[in-house]
Amino acid sequence: MYDILFWFFSIAMLVCGLLVIANRNPVASALFLVLLFVFLAGLFVLLEAFFIAAIQVLVYAGAIMVLFLFVIMLLDIKASERRKFRALGVVGGIAVAVAFVWELVIILTRPLKPLATGGDELSGGLEQVVKPLFANYMLPFEVTALLLLVAMIGVVLLSKRELK
Amino acid sequence: MTSAITLNDYLIVSGLLFALGIAGVIIRRNALVIYMALEMNLNAANLALIAFSKFNKLVEGQILVFFVIAIAAAEVAVGLAIIVALYRRKQTISVDQLTTMRL
């Protein structure tokens, strides 16, 4: 059952990824990206990272993609999207991707040994993830909050007046 | 774990997703779709981190992914604001026409 779910989520996710970059219409691309995030959350659940899976659906599929769709609807993209892909770009992109995958296969055909430095079996529930977040990683957590504030102010500034 | 799925399988899936993201960034001309492909790259890295975290029984990987997601949210907000500002100025988001900084 685990194996079937793994292959289902993986293949569905990769097909969605292919459709994101192959689709002419940016709205369709964005919707396939939402689907990709949902399948990725499924993989996270298989890896027993339940909290991260919930965050993935809430933040990525919920907030970020709504932002994307808002911007797509805001801009009139239809006119600029009729152009054909450039042959050089397509060939170059596929070549780089194939080279990357080839390199990956060379590395990963040897089995990796887990470090096994950790302690008990990971449950990935809320408590196990959030406790270190508020104990050992308090400072990065607060800095992230500050970063979000800075980003928010930056966005307001960027959208208030024309770029000089 | 009784399953036949190993760390390598997860890493290969993550690598394939990353390769798709790279190909998307290079192939597409639409700045918004390039941005979506970049998000795919980030998510491929997240998948690798979670897989390492699971198979090494360390919770730190999941915490790192938590921060990556938070920063990705900030990054998307700023990036999309920049794209909207660019569109208001140049009336296009095709990277073929945004050549002001080209030598």
C-alpha cells in the first residue's frame, strides 16, 4: 500500500510539474502547480511529516497560489502569451535538465547509508516539530517574523508608487 | 520501515522535480511562469530535506523546511510585487522584452 501510494503521488506530481511548464495558459499552469503542491503534501504525509504537510497545503496551495492567481488575473497576459517558444531555449532547457538527471543517476545508483545519528523513531507530529522550534530555534523563528514584516512593508512600498 | 521505498527513491523524485523546475526556468519566457518553476525548485529541495529527516531520524530537516516555506511566502510576495510594478512600467512580462539590463 505504501509503495503504491508513493509511486502514485510521485508520478502524479511529476506529470503536474511537466504540465506546469508545458502549458501555454498561465492560469492552467498555476492550477497544475496547486495540484503539484497537494501531491507533494501527500508525499510529506508518507514521510510522516504531518505538520509540514498541513503547512504545505495551507501556505503553498492556499496563500501563495492565490497570490499567483490574483496577479495573473490582474495583468492582461493573454496578449503576450501567444508567442511560440524559442527553439534555442527549449533545446537548452531540456539539455540542462537531462544533464542534471544524468548526474543524479550516477550518484544515486550507489545506495546511500543513513547516518542514523538521531534517536527514536520520528513521529512528525505537531509536538515533535514545534517543541525544538520554540526552544532551540527561537532566534531564527523571531528573525523570520521580522523578515515577513520587512517583506510586507516592501510590497506596500513597491505597489504604492512607480519604480524610479 | 517495512516498505521497499528507500531514501534513494525519494531523492530521485526530488531530483526529477528539480530538473523540471530548471527546464521551466530556461524554456519559458513568461516571468510569472518562470517564478512558478522556481517554486517547483524550492519544493524539490523541501522534499529532499524531509526525506533525509525521516531516514536519518532527525527532526531538524522538518524545521528547516518550515523556515523555507515561511521565507518562500515572503519571497513570492516581493517577487510578484516587482512583476506587477514591471508590468505597469513596461506593459509586458515577457523576459524577451525586459532587456534594460542587458549589455
